[in-house]
Amino acid sequence: MKKNLDKVLINKRENIRSALNRLNKNSMQILFVVEHNKKLLGTITDGDIRRGLIKKLSLSDKVEKIYNKNFLSINENFSYENAKVIMQNNSIRYLPILDKKKKIINFFSLEKADIKNTNI
């Protein structure tokens, strides 16, 4: 597992306060929600947290109550052009790369219409 990938992973059992703190330290403005085995379950952003708080959740509630389960991903045998099109067509900045077991192994970043493997 690439070392810096762990900075944007959060376990579904962590609380919302932890997610807020991690997002605050993370320039990407997104976290990837995983189970203990790094299987990707979804994503979480400031907006997901805001919507959870509006629904009367507290900062001590678990991330699993608010994360977005409807996310896009690409497999490890990706095509750069394919990933770029997916990201541009869906107005997303980050696209997780999953292995055959649905574990997150890396992600792409879309900046200035160029796709870049983050090499993290």
C-alpha cells in the first residue's frame, strides 16, 4: 500500500469529528471510506458531513451514517483516457483505483483537464 494513501482513507467506524479533522488537514477535500481490509465502501466530503449535521447527527456519530455509497471507481487495468472521460463527464476531481477485491490501491486526480496518477 502506498504510504500517503493512508492519509485519505478513513474507517467506517471512525467518528464524524475525526473525518472533519482529517478533511481539514487534507487539501483534497475528500476521504475514501474503507473497512478494515481497505475495501472501498464510499466517499465522504464536507457536504456529506454538513448534510449529516442538518439531519441532527452529532460529531460523535460514526462516519458509516453519512458517507456516500454511490461513488465511481476504475479498476487497476485502467486507461488514462477512460479515467479522464469518466471524471470530466461526472464533474469529479478524484477517481479511486480498485483491485479485483474492491480494495483501494490508488486514485487519480483531475487538474486542468489533465489526468494524473497521484503516485502517492
